[in-house]
Amino acid sequence: MATTRLIPLHTGKGRNFGKAIRNVIGYVSNPKKTHQGELVTGFGCNPETADGEFLLMKREYIAQTSLSSRSQRLPHP
């Protein structure tokens, strides 16, 4: 049975959102934990470019909704 774990993204102290998402994706796709990447797949995105795609979608969402406050959170699908 597959399980998932939600890992919060922490920003601040020199770590911006882009770096946080890259670190999390790097952590969950660690070759030692995924049989050299065999267990890493993507749905609607390429795992190798997922961080960039995520940041692009965030920018588009902000532009379309005028989201500007850091206290506002992005919705999760």
C-alpha cells in the first residue's frame, strides 16, 4: 500500500519559495529512496522540471487574482 506524507514548505532565513520547493522535490526524489528514480513519476508534469512549472503556475495565479499578501495561501487542488 502506498502512503504519502505532507511536508510543509518553510521560507525565511535566506530561503525563498523557489529554493524551498526545489529542496522538497530533491528530498522526495532522492535516488537512494526511489530505486535510482525508478519510483519517481509525475502527473501532468515532468518530475525533472516540476519545480519550475510549479513556480510558473504560482506566478500566473498571482497575476490573475492580484494575490499580493504573503499571508494569503495558494489553494491546493
